[in-house]
Amino acid sequence: MGAVVFGLLTLAVFARGNDEHDARHERESKERLSHADRQIDEHAERMIDEGRQIFRFDTFGSESFWGGTLRLHEAIAGSKNGGVGGGVSPKTALAVGLKIDSDALPEKLKHEIKAGKVNLDDPAVTLALLKLNAVVGVTGVFDDSGRIRSMGLQCAFCHATVDDSFAPGIGRRLDGWANRDLNVGLIVSLAPDLKHFTDLLGVDAATVRKVLTSWGPGRFDAVLDKDGKAFRPDGKQAGTLIPPAFGLAGVNLHTWTGFGSVPYWNAYVAVTEMHGSGTFFDARLNNRDQYPVAVKSGADNTRRTPDRVTPKLAALHFYQLAIPAPAAPQGSFDKVAAARGKNVFDGRARCASCHVPPLFTEPGHNLHAPAEMGIDSFQADRSPTHMYRTAPLAGLWTHQKGGFYHDGRFATLRDVVAHYDHNFRLGLNDHEKSDLIEYLKSL
């Protein structure tokens, strides 16, 4: 027994010695850096910190739209709290996909929620959560008396979720994850004043609400206010799935149809979708045939002052590129089958010819024509590119909810594999398809 204890103590001392050696080596390495290299390190650390803050909490001045124009905060508050209607309770908020940051909740409140002492059917509790800055992606603006006066949105509204560690919909933030529970259209449809949209689109409020509520959870149409195409030719909704915002380092084009780079899309969304105060320019939108609504609104050359967007694009971009794609959890896929599936991916299925590891998209111009992919061109033709992007696959397991492809047309990975097998005449057998699916789940 004594020998065992001595052995364990020796191992502990050895491990501590290694830790101290590694720490000393790291300090010495940093001390040997040149002044220029230290500046780079400090700059990178500062950019990540600033970018994280912007991603999570910056509204870009969008309160003037969501609160001032749409008066959405009044619908959240409800008539009993100085707003209109029944209000939005925490249960309702969670039901439409809003998430609660558990780290923003005081310990006392956590205990009270666990004990069932908090009325989660009361909109006043939602307002209290907004005051704590606990609703992911949403900022409430309150006056001195504690009454909500406006609200704004952040990047995290669509592109973050939580780990459900406290309760379903309540937990620690997961930045960059696509919130496939979020029903953006339904939330916006609650706004008391939709005149902005009725004037822009030339329809009545009932039609606007019909379009907004057609999207469903996890979808958003960021081109509706540019081309006015509310539905597909087949009558189905025209929104696209919210994509993840992680694993983008090294990826050329962002969004399903390759509108532009990550900072392009950040400016596009912040200025023309979130309606923040900033600058956005894209002459391609000044095309009356393709984008009649954008020509009407002047969206191709938007310049609001003060500019609260442009000075933040660099740090926001830097932070997004620093977010890695999360590794698949242990037990979520069959390791042996996935190893076989990798051989199928690289070989017979030819997936790696476009989804080139480790980026899992093409280095360079990562776009393909709709006909090449064997699908219709509706969403591609709403883009200046008229093409579809090769979507990066890392972290695919995190966004299986809502289906696959830009519009969720394929409900499962098996459906996706079957489509490619048919379109490219691969001739995969059932075992190869199953193995390939396990590999995709492992990425």
C-alpha cells in the first residue's frame, strides 16, 4: 500500500513539475517575441474580446426600428405593463425559440425558478429578464421608472443558442450556432405597427403577417425586402434556414447563395435587416428587374448616421473566424462506421471533390449552378450570383433540426445522400450510404 501511495505522490509531483515547466516555457517564449510579434498577439486578443462583445450585445442602433418603428417592445410588454395585447411570457418566449443566458441570472433567481416560485406565464418576468440582459440577442431599453421604452437586436439573436444546462432553452451561450428553434417571422408578426413593411411591399398588414408566419422555426428571408418574392412559385414559403456562424475561417463566400464574404453579410444584415445605423453598399442591388423593392428603398446605397456598424465590422469578423466548429459529442455517431464512411466520402461518393477537407468547401470560388446540383434555381436566382455555395460541413451535427440544404427540403441526411447518389449516379449501396451518414455526423 505504501508503495502505491509513494508512486501516486511521485506522479503528482512529476505532473506538477511538468505544468510548471510548460508555464515557464510559455512565458519565456513570449518574452523572446519581437515587439512586432507581441503587438500582433495583443491585437488578436483585443479583437476577439471586442468582437465577442459586439456579437453578443451590440444592437448597432437598431432600437430606432424594432422599438421606434415597429413598436415590438409594446407587444412583448403587454397591456398590463404599458404595452399592448397579452404580452410575451417567458414560456411563450421559449416556445418561439428565444434563449435565456443562465450566466446572466442571479443565483437567487435560479433557485427560485428551480423551486417553481417564478411565474413563467407572466410577461412582467420577461421584462425582468430583459433588464438582466439575459435574453440572448435581445436588448430592452428601459426608462428611469423601469418601463420598457424600446428594444434592439444583436447578431446572437439568430446565430447563437444555449446548452440547455439549466433547463430547456436556458443555459450557457453557444455563439455561432444556428438557432433552429427561433421563429423570427412569428416574433416580428407580433409588432403593433407593420406600416414599414406594408408601404415597402405594397400589401396590407394581414398579408405581411401571412408571409412572416409562413417561414416557421429556424428560417428567415433576408431578400424579401429586396425582391418582394414572398413565396416560391410552388406556393411554399421562401425563407432559408439560419446557417451557423462558426467554422468560417478560410471559407470564401458566406450564405447559401454566396452573396458575399462574412463581413459583407455582417454589413448587409446589420444595416438592411436589423436596420442598424450604418453604411451598406452593393451596386448589384440597383437592378430594377431583379430587386425592384431594393431600388424603391435605395438599399443598394444605405448611409445612416452616425455609422454604428462600419467601425465594428473588423472585430466582429475576427471573432466569428475564431469560433471553431464544435466537435461531435461522444456516442452521437458510430466510430467504426464513420471510419468506413470517410473512405466513401473521399472515394466512391466523390464528396471531397467539392467539400475539400479540412474546410469541407472548395478553396476559392465555392459556387455551383443549380442544374449541376440537381435542384431548382429559385433561391439562387434571388442572389446576384445565381448559384449555390458549397456549404462547409464541419459541425453539421449541430444544425440537423429543420432539414438540410438552404430551405430544409431534405428532412434527413439519408435524404441528402440519396439525392446525391441519384444526381451524380454514384451507385452507392445501402451499407455505403449508412457509413457515409455516420461520417457526416462525426464532422
